[in-house]
Amino acid sequence: MANITLVDDDENIVASVSMALESHGHKVTAYHDGATGLDALESSPPDLAILDVKMPRMDGMEVLRRLRQTSTLPVIILTSKDEEIDEILGFNLGADDYIHKPFSQRLLIERVKALLRRVGADAEDAEAGGDVSGRAIKRGKLSMDPARHECTWEGRPVKLTVTEFLLLQALAQRPGFVKSRDNLMDAAYDDQVYVDDRTIDSHVKRMRKKFRVVDPEFDAIETLYGVGYRYRES
């Protein structure tokens, strides 16, 4: 069971989404405007948040932007099919996934399940001592601990979202080897979730920005135009 915060001003969507999630054992707390939702997310962080884009007092993108200043909790954005700019902006701001309206309850449940699985998979692997993806990584100035979802550069913490952590982990596991965008999609997303190349590029851009706050000279993630990315160990 997961604690899920839903922020949406449409009472019908709140009712149907809450019912669907609760029927699968999750606890749902709903808020009907962005400002109230943000206060709740910051004071009592859930396991996952679902944010609508268009809301009174504060829209979902502004909630996400402010939330990402202090939190890496998993976030799904609800967006209209004709608002492609919402998807691009959402990923640029650090969303982990998005769902187009209108959507089926089955799709919602599967996307929530997939994101929660991504959150917990690395920790479970590390505790079991099995899959290499769950082991701690030390690459020069970079240290990653999947069991604790912790990342540091030269000993200084770098807060990464779930998706950013999985992408960096995939790159850092094999320094010098090129990972195509498709490879990185497979590493960070469930099989039932498809994202385009721009989504991966947005996540990488955000990662670089976060590392450069700690180290302005950070250049460990290389872009190979037309091919993909690779991690360069200094």
C-alpha cells in the first residue's frame, strides 16, 4: 500500500481516481487547488503525487517547480492530449511520468504501479544482494547508493528524482560505454511506458544542472549527437 496525494480541481476525476487507487489498497489524500496541495506535499510527503496541470490558485507546473526545489518524491502529471507543451515542460521541471486525459482507470493503476516499482526496485535488489543494478557505485567523484536513493559528488549530496537516479545509474555502471536513448528508456521506465527522445534529453539536462550547482566544471555525462550518452569517469 502506498500513500498517494492527488491534486486536481475536478471533483469527478478526484472521485474516480481515488476510488480506483483505494480499490487497489492505496491510501489517497486529495486537494482541490495547487497552493493547498503544495503545502500538504511539503509538510507530509507521500509516497507518490499526482498533479493536474490546470488548477486554481497555483497550477500543477508551478507546484512541481516549487516541490522540486526540496523534494525528489515521484510525480505523475495529468495533462490534456492536445497540450504537448505540458509534457515537455513537465519533464523539464522533473516530472517522472505523465498521463493524457481522458484516461482509463486501468491505465492509471498500471502507471502508478510501474512508478512505485521503479522507486522500490533498486532498494530491494541491494538488500537481496542480487542484481548489479542494486549495488553501490563509486566512480571517481561520484557515489551512488540505490538502497538509500543517495547520490553524492565529491561527498556533497545531489538530489535526484527517481527517473534521474535510474538514468545516471545506467550510465555510471559502465563508464565509457555509449547508451542510446532507447537503452536509457529501458533502464528508467517500465515496459508499458513509452517516452520520446526529448524526454530523456530533458532528464539529462536537469541532471547536469543539478551537478553543476555542486561543481560548475561537471562534465561527466557526455552527449554523442545522434547516438546517445556515456559516462566519463574522471
